[in-house]
Amino acid sequence: MAAREEILAALRRHAGPGLPRPVLDGVGARFPDLVARFTEGVAAVGGAVVRVPDRAAADAALRALPIHLEAKRVASLVAGVGAPPFDAGTVEDPHDLEGLDLAILPGELAVAENGAIWIEGASLPHHALVVIPEHLAVVVEAGAIVPDLHAAYARLDLAGRPRWGLFLAGPSKTADIEQALVIGAHGARSLTVLLVG
């Protein structure tokens, strides 16, 4: 028997009795105004929320933002919002996305508690679209805001098929041991959430 198998066998022999999973009913945050709490959460992690009534207003609001006015390369994966000069889906090698100034991505749901947005990987032609652009704009419906991560995971159907996705919370940031916060260190320098509805 190899050393690895001996160690695993010894661990199994000395394992204590299993414990039942904790009951999570009633766990989670409650907020009287999910939109207000989500907006606070996004601001707390360095992003900004622009509330708009519909997709046409989202497009107009985005086009008025300095990040859009100054952008030379824009890719939009949201129909009717920030029509792209090029289609990111036609790019075969994600390295060719280098120099992308702004990406407009769809958000499937948003979490009021922490300002995070679920980005579904199947909606992206390249996963690099989350980290390559200088700036990100995410379009999410106000009705898709849930109170906390417990509610978010309850809404996400993660079983049954392999998938990729992530909770995005604000622009890229890092801090050293002296607690000097740097925004845009490893990815997008800004995040604007276009909250529709």
C-alpha cells in the first residue's frame, strides 16, 4: 500500500461520527428597500449604479458616461445598450481583446447585501471579457435583486450541468499589508451598473 492510501485509510479508521447538516431556514439578511441597499453595496465596493426605466434609457445613460465617450474599443453583449463597433463573439483568440476600453455585460441577478452581480459564463463568448476591459458596465434588471447570497444561490440552478460564472463586486482592487487600496490593479478600473426598471 502506498503512503497516500495508508494515510487515507488511517483517517477513515479514526474519523468521528458524521454530523447532520445545519438547518438554514430563516437565515439571511432582510432589507426594506433592496434597490437602495444594492446601490449602497455597489458604492461600498467602488462601483456606481445608474437607475434607468428601460433599455433605451440605459443606452442613453451609458452613452453619456465619460467611460463611453472616451472609449475607442467597445464591446456590448446586451441588445440595445451601447451598440459595439465590433462583435466580441467573432474574436477567436481572447488575447485579441487586449486594448478593449469598455465591455457591456448582462447580469443575471444582483445581491443587495454586498452589491455583487452574477455574471453567467454562458452569456460570454470569452471569459476574459470580465477582466480584460479597462471599464465594465453591467446591465441588470431591478427585479433580479435578491437580499443576500443565500437567496442568490437558491435562485441559481447550479446542479445538473457544468457551468462557469462569477459574482462580480465592483472594479478590480487589491490592498497591501499597509492597507493601501489600489483600484484597477488586475482588471477593470471602474464598474457601472445600469439598473433597469
